Amino acid sequence: MLRLDQATPAQLRELEVSLNEQYQSFQQQGLNLDLTRGKPNSEQLDLSDQLDGILKGNYSDRNGTDLRNYGGLDGIPEAKELFSQMAGVRPEEVMIGGNGSLELMHFSVETGLQNGFNGEDSAWNKEEQTIKFLAPVPGYDRHFTVCTHLGIELIPVATDENGPDMDQVEQLLKADSSIKGIWCVPRFSNPTGIVYSDEVVDRMAQLGKIAGPNFRIFWDNAYAVHTLEDSAPELANIMDACRQYGTEDSVIIFGSSSKITYAGAGVAFIASSPSNIAALVKNLIPVSIGPDKLNQLRHVYFLKDLDTIKQHMKKHAAILKPRFEIVYKTLREGLSDTGMGTWNEPRGGYFVAFDSLPGLAREIVKLAAEAGVKLTPAGATFPYGNDPQDTNIRLAPTFPSLVDIEKAMEIFVTCVQLASVRQKLAA
């Protein structure tokens, strides 16, 4: 493939004809391939089938409490101990919820907005100003949806290979006390796959001293144990750093087993300071009579401890790594040294982020759809669906079969090439 900036107009026109013929052949195949959402595939879900029947009639926790009944709003002790290991906190700093961490995130933001984490006078909506959150971009679209649903304004923040631009974050917080939160996916970020550097984590832990009152870091560590290889970079423990600076109240950590066991029947949790946990439990009282404690116990029996979780995740990696390798191989073979785009090659997580030439992401997604490949909408990784450069495309290779990923990526690369050549010819 030619380098775009070195090709002559005649070469570009010839290439455009060839690519268009290839693209039309894909259209004629009537394909229906989907790379839109980061879901585990059935082979991954099969890894946790031992959950079924694992209790063998034992429905009590270690204290003898009958878990079939109401109560236990904040979770059973065994589950707190298990997931505290994954979060890197103390068991008393954990609250266990249902199967989805997104629900807990929405609940936590709503608590800060309506009820406050330090009494009703600390509620964000008591302030006579628009409440704002910082949104590192590209980022997770559902984080943005939580804020827009609750009327919170989102302020994009740039990221690089180390994480959010902390100079920008600190400047914004110092200048505007109405900024009450920041969204973070610190390990294998959605969609870039980056891992926050130790320096970024350390500076994050100090934000509680810089920001206005009642500021919180929403630390969505969704891929804490989701490595593709043993040498994947580690993430520094933010709660340990917060203890050093006396800012424990400033961070709320989220996680779940949804991409460890069953996506639709996992266990989600919040880890934070005892003060924050108490505020969340208090706000939960009017909402719930208790979570599914038997499912919590099932997961305790199955996952046991952090070492067992890591061994289980190696089985996931064996299934997922070949899918990611197909993505990387196809991108390298079709686009390396062409000047048509850049991409990351993460060593964990669920996504690959591709950046096209400016102004082409929407066109590439459109071309792919018309050839039978569904992609996450261009702009979805930015607040309000507005990618100002129109470059970022999120690829999610975990759910489809290896054969389908190979075909989808072949089509995707052709779409990138075709859109890039057409743009260059029109310049």
C-alpha cells in the first residue's frame, strides 16, 4: 500500500478504482458482522458454568445468616473480603451490589447530586450553578450518558499514553468549583487501552486538595484483572495514594465480575472510604430491601481469592488474545506506514482505538455499515457524540468468532483506505 503523502494523483486514482471494486465485492456478500459492544463471548461465559449448583444447598454465610431472606444492603462479609482484594482496599471499605457496576455509578452520582456524601447540605444541587464533570477523551459513552441523564455538564479533557492531561485537570479544578467529578477508566481504558502511569495516579490522589468542596473521582476500574498477557502493565493503588494525602473521601472505586464470570449475573461493587460507603448505604435504604446475596455467595465459592481470579482470567486471555492479534495483524498489514491512521495495541481490556485522518471517522463507519460491518458510532467516545476532529473509532473484537473478526477487519481496513484515498483526491 502506498504512502498517502507520497502518491501521485494518477496513483491515487488507480488505487481508488481498485479499492472501490474490492469494496463493492464486500457489499455483494450480504454480510452482517458486529464489532459494536465489548461483550464476552459464549466460550468465555462457559468458563464459569461451575457457578450453577455450587452452593449445594448451603444458603447461609459464615455468621449463619440465611441469605435467602431480606437484608444485607451492603453485601455479605465474604464477598466484601473477596472484592476488597480486587479493589486494593479494606473489606470495611466495600459495598456489594447487583450484577452491574453501571447501576452503581449512576446511583453514586445521583447520591452526590441529590443527597450529598456529607449530609444534605453537601448535595451538589444545593449550589446555584451548573454542576460539571471532567471527561477524559476518548472515553466510555455510558459514563457520558449518566451525566447527561442527570443534567450534569461534561468538560472534555485530553489524554495521552499516561492517562488524562493532569495539568489541564488541575487547572480546570482550581478555576471552577462547580466541577464535582471526573470519570476514569484507569487500567486498559475504554477505548484506548492505556494504563494510567504512577505519576497520574499520584496526582489524581491529590485532587481532593485542589478541587472545590464535595469533589469525587469516579474510578471505574472495570478491567482491573483483564490482562491479555502476564507482562501487562500494573496500575498503582489509588486508595493507598489517597491515604498518603488524607484524601480517601475523594475517590469512589467501581468494579464487577461481569466480564469475569457471567455478564448478566455477576457481582458489582463500590470501594471507598467508610464515610462515603455509609452515605451510599443510607441513600439505598429507600430503594432496596437487599441484593441477591446467594449470587454473592456463589461467587465467593467459585472465585475464592485474588490468586484464583487471576488464574481464571488467564483462561479468558487464552480465548481473547487471538481475537486481538487478528485486529493488530490486519491493521499492520493494511495500514502501517500509509499515513492513513494510527491505533493502539493494548495488553488487556476489551477494546482497540483507531484514529483515522481528521474528518473521516463518520465516513469510515458509514462505509463499513454499508458493507455489512457494524461499528460503534463515530463520536460515541466523546461527550454529546461530538468528536471535534472526527477521528476516533472504537473496535470491540471480543464477542464475534475468529472468522467473523478476520472478515470484519478486512472490510474495515478497506473502508479506511478507500475513505483516505478519496479525501486525498478531493483535496
